[in-house]
Amino acid sequence: MKNLGNMLKQAQEMQAKVEEMQRKLEELEVDGTAGAGLVTVTMSGKGHLKSVKIDPSLVDPSEIEVLEDLIVAAVNDAKSKIEATLQEKTQEMMGGLSLPPGMKLPF
């Protein structure tokens, strides 16, 4: 029964850490870039697009499609960085505790 108590305590501690990480994600901001810095987007740790900055040299009506593609690439770059940071922080938080295959945090 002592083991069960320890497991419950560890689960509660892990839940508190997950909640803290989610709060930190709200504050996290990551920049993604495309086109050698011609387009930059800023996203929150929760994946919300916060801003888009476009180099004035790109504003040419005949280049609208290119501009749209660059924005998509920049957003995807920022989102990839958020996912990598989340995975890294989750690994740190887990401290060697392995989860069953296919199970991911946060839930």
C-alpha cells in the first residue's frame, strides 16, 4: 500500500508540473522566419499567431502568392519550434519516468 501512496504522490506532483508548464506556455513567444528573414511571425506557446512582419520589398501585387506561401512557412517554422520546446520541457519534467508507448504529455 505504501507503493500506491508514493505513486499517487508522484502523479499529483506531475500534474502540478504539467499545469505550471501550461501556464508558462501562455507566456512563451517564438519567432518563425521564412525567405531569409523577409517574413517573420510571432506565436504564443499555445500556437496562437501574435504578429506578422513583412519586409516592404515583398509588397508587389504580382507576388501575392509568394507572400502567402512565405507566411505559411514562417508560421510552420514557429510552430515546430514550440513543439520542440514542449517536448524538451516534458522530457525534463519527466526526469527519466517512461510512459507507455504512444502516450504523450500534456494530455
